[in-house]
Amino acid sequence: MKHTVIGTAGHIDHGKTMLLKALTGIDADRLPEEKTRGMTIDLGFVFFDKNVTIIDVPGHEKFIKNMLAGVSTIDLVIFVIAADDSIMPQTKEHLEILRLLEIKNGMIALTKIDLVDKEWLELVKDEIAKFVKGTFLENAPIIPVSSTTGEGLPEFKEALLKVIGNAPTKSDKGVFRLWIDRVFMLKGIGTIVTGTVLSGTLKAGNKLELLPQGEEIRARKIQVHNEEVEECHVGERVGINIIGVELSEIKRGNVLAEPGYFNATSMVNAKLYLLKDTKKPLKNKTRIRFHVGTIELLGRVIFLNKKVLNPGESTFVQFRLEVPVSSDRGDHYIIRSYSPAVTIGGGTIVEVHTQKLKYLPDEELKELEKLENGDPKQILIHILARNPLELKFVNKLTAEISVTHNVMKNIVVELIEDGVITVVVEKPTMGIILTEHLEEAQNNLINFMKQYHQQFPLRRGLKQSELKTKLFKKIDSQVFDAILAPLIAKNMVKVHEEVIFLSNHTITFTPNQEEIKNKIEELYFKGKYITPSEEEIIKQFSEIQKNEIMNIHTGMIEFGILIEIKKGTEKPIIFHAKHVEEAENLLVDILKKKGEIKLFEFREMINSTRKFTLPLLLYFDSKGITERDGDIRRLKN
């Protein structure tokens, strides 16, 4: 059976606590100061029945912070208005708070009817009906009741049970989370924290994470309605006996959660609604009081598309908080002015794992709009879209979105089948990116290579490492491979000795370049195994620009006319391909006859010097033709 949490709301001294005592026989004022002053200061808790908890909140303006902590997790409200006072300042403020928190269900208790006559009572009823018109309480029952005489109490209970029955069941993300609203010590038992289970299930003995501290603790015992249970569920008011942390380290506003899912953050993105009755516009970077869950924090509001927000308007903002908080997407919040502390607005958190933002273009604001009412699938797509070509691992995304592994698995499978995401890494953890980003990167690569070939028509291509850096900067190697592999498979791109080029690219010399190429070839034919350096070649063509000579020379290497043999960090030695082939045949023939040869012997055979002979022999070693034993070469088996 579902568990329902009800909150009271209303002006000070309108009879909230007295009504609960009349309903349940329990006095929600537990503090001595509350007894002495005759007013509720902090939260009180009573049980209406086995599955219903009622949280009594303060009505005084000085204790709005405590009131907010009480109503942040309720399912419905008992809105209390005294017949002798009618609508008062905190009546208005409490209703605005409930609207901002998007409380959808409730009823109105018209208390202290024993203090007024029937004519006055009817006037107050009319005033209340006008007051709640256009709000979630517009069609709520208004039940006259006296906590002193008991008049109207049976009707009130009947109406309350009906409202409870109509209240929807809380949605459940499946990951345990609870805002702490009370912390205390019980002699012989230890530290107790209480709160409402926002999602998931907790079993006695389970590990928990205390946030924002990041402390790992354990739930020793669990109580629901003062009865010890083995586990608690979403919507239940619970008391948890925890171990692993000192009482002094815990306070109201901390979060208990399943380990590994939630993080503390000092920045959240949110939709903000500024109340119509706010006295002045809200300026960018204004310092405010930020209430979320059961905690109050100080921070500043940063507008993402304007400098000022006028009363009655809404916009997307980033809150930069002065201390970290552990909230979740979808949490409702309230903001109050820093001084004097007055409720001025509120809304819904749309993003918690965020980076510092300033002005956002319209397309990025539209992405935030999608998040406002987005489901986990939309959130996942948003995260991937916000980080193009950044490899995201499913286990970390599960925590970032704060859903269970099974939920995430189903989402990922669906998105893979629909072609929305591409799996880049399978094991040990699945890594994914958006398919549209992958396809866009492939198009960019093809276009880049087209431009490159147009600019350098005499080069085969460029190295993978160079292309990766120029086009994608710090992209993960596995993502780069995922971009390249389909292009190779479709024969759109080829890779030869780490050089990437378009499959349809061929090196073609113009007639003028062909003439220069032939002259360069003559120099290599003339030198044979003592070849010219680049500088010497350039000197032979003083009337032609150096860049043109080098482009043609490079094209001859790329085309395979010349063979470049590298010698570590020194300048490479270049031979004509025909001479390399000739030297290889000569070397193989002599080794077949003699079995081995020394460097000086081969140098004399090709009429060269050590400078050119050694690189040539090392080249044959690297090709697997020969193997070296000191200064001796033999044919490799």
C-alpha cells in the first residue's frame, strides 16, 4: 500500500498544531520552547494512520526556512486558515511556496469556527474561494472545523481520507535517496536520522553515502511509524539508525543515498519563475537564499539569456552556490531574497552535473527546455549532445542520470536499435557516442581530405596522428578509430604506412611539373648510390621557386619514384626506386652465393660511401630481407 506524507501550511496561530492533535491525539510541538511560547518553531511529526504521516510546519515568518524543509517532500497539503483572521501574510507566502514546489493536491481547513458567527464564516469562505482561484486548491474542499469543540472534525477526517485516496503514487527512479530533516541521538541505539524516501528501497544493513560529505556509512536499523522493518520504500517516512559517522558530522539538509550515484555540486541549472508580487526585478548575479530539499544555502543567480528578470517572468538560470549541495534533476527549489528574507521565486532543477555558464545562444537554451520535463532517455541524449565525440561510459552515465543499471541498460539497447547512439567500446565497460556526431565527424574528415588533396596534389596524404590533431584535437583514439573504420570499410579512405588519403586520390604531374620531375630523376640516375640532398636539388633549379621544387620532390616520393630511407633524427637518405630494387637484387644474389656480407664489401660493390650504404642495408633489414649480426648481413629465413 502507498505511503502518503502530508504537510500543513498557513499563518502563525491559525491552529495547525491544535488541528493535528484533535485528529490524532498527538501534540506535534516537541520542543520545550514551543510549549513555552505556544508556537511551532521546528518541524513536528504525527501519524494519522499506519500509512499516513503529517508534518507540522511553523507559520511564523522567522521560521520559513523550517517550513520549507517540511513541505519539500510532501504529497499533499492541509492548508490551514483561521476563521477569525482569514487571509494573512504567511497564508499568502505559504501558498506561493506550495505553488512553486508544484504541490498538486490538498484541502483547506477553516479552523477556529467556534470563535465566529455563521454570517462571518460565510464571508471568510467566499474570501478563501477567491484567494485560491487559479491555484491547485481552487477545487479543494473547504472544511470548517473547531479543534476545541470537535465541531466539523468527522467531516474533516472523511474529506481528508478522500483526498489521500486520490493522491497519485510517487514516481520511483529506483535509486535510494532521502533528504535528512532531523538528526538526533538515542541512548543505547546511536545516531538516528529521519526523512521521506524520495526514491528506491533501503534494506537494513545496506551501505549508504552521506552527502555532500561523501562519507560511506551503513543503515543499521530502519523504522517506519515507530516499528522496526527490514526495508523501507519510496514515499515512506523513516527513521534510520546509521553507523560509521559521528553525530556532529550530520545536519539537516544532508542526503542519504545509494553509493556512487550522486555527487555534490556548487552549480545547478534551473528554470526560475519570479513571483508576480515580487516588489522589484531580479538582477543578474544577485545574492539569494536557495532552498532545496531540507537545506538552505546562499548563492548567486546567473541569467543565461538576459540581465534582468521582471516579476511574473521566467527564464533559465544557473545558481552558483557558496557551499556544495547534493540535489538531483527534477528537484523543486525556492529562492528568497538575501535581506530581508522574502520568498521571491522558485522552480525546477534541470541539470546538476554542469559547468560554469554565462550567456547561452537560443539553441542551447532549447536544450535546457527539453531537460525541464525530460525523461532519462532525453537526459542521456542531452549529455552526449553536450559533449560531442567525447567517449561516455554507460556505468558513469547511470550515476550521472541517477537511474538504476537495468533502466539504463534498457535505454541504451533501445537507442542502439534506433541508431541514435553508436557503441565505440564494448568491454570492460560500454563506451558510447551519438551516431549523428560520428557521421558528422566522418563528413568533416572527407571534406578535410578533399581540401588537403587540392592544396597538396603531389602528396599521397597525411599521417593519422597529424589528421587527428588538426581535425579533432584531443579526441580519444578509440573514437578516432570508430570514425575512420567505416570509411575504410566503404573504400572511401585508405591508409598506407600510417598515411591517410582518399581512395580516389592519385598523384598527377602537370606537363611543366613532369619536365621538372624528369630533371630531378636525372640527378638521381647520375648519382645512383651517392644521391643529392634537397639543398643540392634546389640549387639546380634556381629559376624555379623552392616550394614548387619541394612539392614535386615530395610527389615523387609519394608516387614511389623515389624511396625515402629515414635515419632516426637525421635527414633521410633518398634513392631512386629503380636503384633500390637493383641494390636489393644484387644483395640477394651475393648472399645466396656467399651466405654473408660485410658493410664495406657491399659499399664497394655499389660504389658508394658508408653514409649511403648503411641506411640502405638498414632498409633491407627493416623489410625482412636481411638480418644483421654485428657488421655482417645474412639472408633472413
